[in-house]
Amino acid sequence: MDPVIAANGDLAWMLAAFALVLLMFPGLAFYYGGMVGARNVLNVMTMVLSTLGITSVLYVLYGYGLVSGDSIGGGFIGNPIDYLGLQGFQADDGSGTTQPIYFAGWFILFAAITIAIVASGAASRMKFTAWLVFAPIWLTLVYFPMAHWVFSADGEDGFQGGFLLNDIKIHDYAGGTAVHMNSGVAALALALVIGSRKRKVERPNNVPMALLGGGILWFGWLGFNGSCALGANFLAQFVIVNSLLAGSAGMIGFCVIERIREGHVTSLGLMTGAISGLVGITPSANAMSPIGALGVGIFAGAVVAFLLSLKGKVKVDDALDAFAVHGVGGIVGTLCVVLFASESAPAGVRGILLGGDWDILWRELAGIAITCAFSFIMTYLIAKAIDKTMGLRVDDETEMEGLDPIIHAESAYEIPAAGVGHGGLTAASASRIATMDAAAPARTSTT
């Protein structure tokens, strides 16, 4: 059941925020694309961008009902029949308010960016066809139920929403559970099933591109968090400023730990810290004072930096760090609500360190535990099933040569036949790529 936004000014802001959230997709594509090797840039960008097409189709067919429909199964899942094919959404009721068609598109973007983040766990080694099978199954069995638990509120006339929001009553402003913890833990489970890259230590091919992508993500994040205020109001102003503060402080937290642990501060670390802070503030943006938002950012950035400093000692290869940044960052942001949420903030929640009721502790811990356990188990089972049937992973030769030329018959850069770094290509590999380039010259991108 969706809220109604009455004022035209509110609707204008929501439409603008919609466009900002859409911009997060090229932002994430650039961010991920800059961090992988030179021959896997387009593959990971394609994985990210393809989620929009997949999610849009599923939402129109049945996804909106699963997320926003009247709950069946005691708050576990919405009824897909309620909005099957977005039936009844074509007519304007003349009220000048938001219509269900808007929320259908809004939730499409939230769902698509969530599965896009999961690509981190399979970067540089997953069959693209397997990704096209994995993504819709994961959305249907993992994201849609969880989004119903967190985003669907009880309504009038006996309408029942999701159990985490309405029964356990977790505080999650804009998706720390369904979006960030969910995607981060899912990336970890997918990485565990698919296995480590043959070339696990892979230098980023274009750090400036990754920084640009991170900046675009930050820009879009203001729409992501700001749109959850459901209007051009004080709450939107408040959470946008808190998002700025947390992202900025995340840079500081990350770089302090990076300097202590590694002896230097990197530009990519700076941006990773900013994104960690933004993840942390997502569930807590309406519950923190400005000082609290700085604390969330520093805490999230520092914790993520510490975890990433241990990455070389861990066998599970989450290539682009979604588990640390989104999974752990989301947990940190949720725990910050428990610890030092300010009663003077719009949510009116008081953390236990500020004299709040300890009742909030079990509710948030239950939300974290349920989200992480469900996401990990379901993702692991889905990935295992696909791996046993069609296989998740490309063959060794394709992985070593790069997925861009072999799977997509494209190249992000004009790379000599001898290759760039990593020991070059074999003569047979160079001949194979040259043959494909000659066969499809119009599809080869050069920069």
C-alpha cells in the first residue's frame, strides 16, 4: 500500500528525485567498471545496466504486487494478483497527486540498484547468460519478499504489510536492510559459490573513472534518501544534509584507518569511505542529529577500511567489496540508530547511549539477523542450483583473456594484441580476438 503525496511541489521533487536515482546506475557502472581489469570493464558495466531491463519486466508482470500488495502468509509476501501487469494504473484520477504508477517506477529503481550491487560477488568470472538467469530468480525469491517486509506498511480496511516493519517495528529509513545488507550479503554468498578469480590481485584499470562513478553515485544518493521523505519538506532537507555529512565523514574515517594500516591514503580509498558513510546513513538519516551523522560516517568508513585491510587474508573473493561496503556498512548504520539516535531528529528515536529504551536493541538486531540469514541462505541455494545446471563460471581461457572480447566482442580500450599487463596474450588468443574484432568492427569501442 503506497502513500499519497498531495502538493504539486512535492510531486515535482519526487519526479526530480526519481531522475537522480536513475543516475545511480551509470554511476555504479563507472565505479565498478573502473575497479576491474582492462579486459572486464564492459562486462561488469553491462551486468549493472542490465538490471534495469530485468527488474522493469518483472515489476510490471508481478513484482509490484509481491512488494506492495496485501500481505499473504502473515506479512511474508504481497499478493502478486493485486497489481498484476500494473492493472488499473493507466487512468489519472484528477487529484493532482502521485499515482500508483509513480511508485511502481520508484520501486523498480530501488530493486534494480540492489541486484546491481550484487554483481560485485561475480565480477570478472561469471557467465553473462548465468547472470541473466540469476538476477530475475534472485529478485523474485530474495528481494521482493524482503522489500515487502521492510517497505510495505499496514493500511486501512485490514490491509496488511510486511512483518519487519509492522510487527517487529524495525527502524530502517531508506533501505539499510532490503537494499544494502541484502545486496552485500548476497554478493558474499555468490562469491563463495563461484570461487575466487584466477587473477585475484587485479589492478583497477581506471581509477579516475571509478572516482567519477562514485561521485555520480553520491549525487544520485541525495535523490535516493531524499525521495523517502515523500515530498519537498523539512524531512527531505534534513536527510539530504545528513547524507552529505555522513559521506564526507566516511572519507575521514576510511583514510585514517588506511593511513594507520597501510601507510598511505589513496584516492580510491577516499571514495570508498564516502560510499561507506552513505550506506551507513541510509537506514539512519532521519534519526541522527548532524553530529550523529558525522559519527555514522566516521564509524562506517573506519570499520569498512579495517575490513578491507584484511581482505588479502580471506579466501572468499568479493571482487568489488560489496559485502564490506554495503553489507557491513548497512549493519553499522543500523547499530548507530540503536546507540545514538537523537530524539530531536525527525524520527524521534532515542538511542540507548542517550537514555533510550533498550527495546530498540532487540528489534534492530532481529532485523539484521533475519535480513542477513535469509539473503545468504537463499542466494547460496540459487547460485548453487544455477551452477549445477548451466554453470556460473566462464572457462579458464575466457577468464584469463578477459570477458569483454570473448563474451561481448567489444573492448573498452584499444589494447595491442600483446596485451596490457598480466603477461600478455597467447598467439592463439590474440588471433581469436582479432578475428572477432574484424567480424564486428561497428561494435568495437575505442577510447
